[in-house]
Amino acid sequence: SLPVLQALEDGLKKANADPSVKAIMICGDNGKFSAGADIRGFASPKRGGLALGPIVSLIEKSEKPVVAAIEGIALGGGLEVALGCHYRIAHVKAQMGLPEVTIGLLPGAEGTQRLPRLIGVPAALDMITTGRHVPAITALKLGLVDEVVEENTVEAAIRLANKV
């Protein structure tokens, strides 16, 4: 939604401008990282100039380390946000994927470029073309996430952020 996009952009700019901030952690709410874009918003004539792709690029270009704390699901645009982060930690029960292809849409925030760079072309093509969800343990084996935890994902992401 537009408020989420605006909050991400504002938060990133504020954190990057603040010299006391050494690292940035992005998490979701209520045990879910992000289910991605609300497709009802695609028909909206006014998006306020905000789009997910440039915000993911802003994450990726951050001079400060950005860690994604993935709980529950990171699907579609949610996974693309995580792909823009420098590090990704997932809860053991988390699921990741690009399911928009099942309704005829391609990932639109450069996930089709970032995913193959991260996990290789064959595995990325499978995820991009099938829309299947990948469990956290498989994501770790693929190199999609850096760590899988059973404890509080946010606390683990903060520990990693402090370490890097």
C-alpha cells in the first residue's frame, strides 16, 4: 500500500541520514514479513509517485547494512524488499516466493534480476516461473537467506546487524 511504501522510504532516508544509526533492520508486523502488493492498488490512477522498485533500490544502495527479519511469509513484493536487503534472516517456519506469476503477473520490483544473482539462474527460474513457496530451510540451502532461526527473528536480525 502507499502508506507502507512511504513509511519504508521515509524510514530508510531518516536512518541513512542519522549518524547514530549503524545498521537498519526491516521487519513486518504480526508475525508476517510481507505478503506483497495489494493487486487492487494496481488499478488506482494515483500512486503518489511511489513505486516499490525504486524503494528496493534505495535499500540495496544503503551504505549502512540492512537486515531483513523474515517471519511468516515474504511473498511477491515482500520478497523483493528482502532481496534488496544486504542480509536476510528467516524464522524456521517462514515461506518465501513470487506467487504473482500464478495470476499472470511478473515480479515488478527487479526481483527477476536480484533473485538469479543471489541463488543462481536455475533455482531462480524455477521460483519465478512456478510461483511456488520455498520454506526457510530450503531458502537457506539455496542461499536466499543467510540464517534460519527458531527464536525471535527480530532479535536475531538485530544481533546480526550489530555484528556487521
